[in-house]
Amino acid sequence: MTTLSVPLPAHLEELVKNLAKQRGSNKAEVVRHALELLAEEEAVQAVLIAEQELRDGKLLKGDLRKLAKKLSQ
């Protein structure tokens, strides 16, 4: 496991400390959990954007092999 040192503004440091106390864990666990939630949120947003693009008719159509062949020429 890698250790990172990240400067935080005072209000975020206080938030991390308070969350660690509330959860009965440590600051590192709070930050790990926050990063996991951020990754999950971004994945959900990517799906929602893709679904909206489908509804908007922004589809990619065609044969990927033909496109790859055309690009390699």
C-alpha cells in the first residue's frame, strides 16, 4: 500500500478528523472511503451521460474494423 501526503485546508482537515471520530476509524480510512465514493460517483455520472447521449441520438454507428483499417492507411 502506498502512502500519500496531501495538503488539506483547515476545514477539510477538521472534517476528516470529525468523520474519523464518528466512524470509530482513522483519517486514512475516511480518505480511502471518500475516494471510493468519488470513483463510484464518477462512474455513475459517466453512465448517465452515455444514457442521455443515447436518448439524444448521439450514437456511434459503423464497423470498427473498417474504421480501424481506414485510420491505419
